[in-house]
Amino acid sequence: MTNEGKGLKTSPFDPAEYIGGHEAMQEYLNVTLEEDGDDLKEIGASLDVIARSWLLTELERKTKLDRSELNQILLGAGNPTPEILTKIAEALGLKMPAEFYERFGLQPEKTVKSSIPYTHHKQTEQPHVHIS
């Protein structure tokens, strides 16, 4: 019996969903280098998978959501709550706009702890001199 025409929804396999932790990421890179060590495009694609896996691992750690739930939400499936979406945005160093909080009847957070450092460069009164 096949599932053809029965509304079965599938998505392509994404190894980033299954690689968790630094050791697994390193092993994935090592396997790519062993199998496709001369193919720079394949190595780049492998690093893309590892980067996405690293992001999932970080989001999982910061949001305390399990990876399968996080994947479902990020793929536009599942049933996220406004609070969960806010948690994910904050883990990415982002802040939901006031309209989001109003739309869902939430109280906006006063501060958002960013995981991305912000550096403000103070302007000085010193003139910039170019030496030719």
C-alpha cells in the first residue's frame, strides 16, 4: 500500500537536524574530507550543514526547546506559541517589535540579552590623517 495521493507531506533529509555537538560536527567534516577531499564545493556544503547544526545546537541550548520541536517551528510546521517565538528570537539576539506583543496580548520584555556582542565605536575629536 502506498501513501501516494493521501496527503502525506515529506521534506528533504537535512543532516543538520541530526548532528549535535562539536564532536559530531568534526566527524561530519572528517567524513566529507575523506570522501570528497578534492571537491571544494562539497567541503563548503559540508560546512554549511555544520553551521546550521551549530545554530540548532545553540538555539536548543538557549531556548531549552528540544531539537525536534525547534526544527518543526523553524520549518513552519508545529504549533509555536508567541512566547516560544519570542524565546527563539531572543536566542538569536533579536527583539520582537511592540506590535507583536500587542497583537498577542503579551507584555514586552524590557531588555533582551543578545548573544551577538554589540560594539559601539565612539567618535573622537581627533582628525583622521591619511599619509600618502
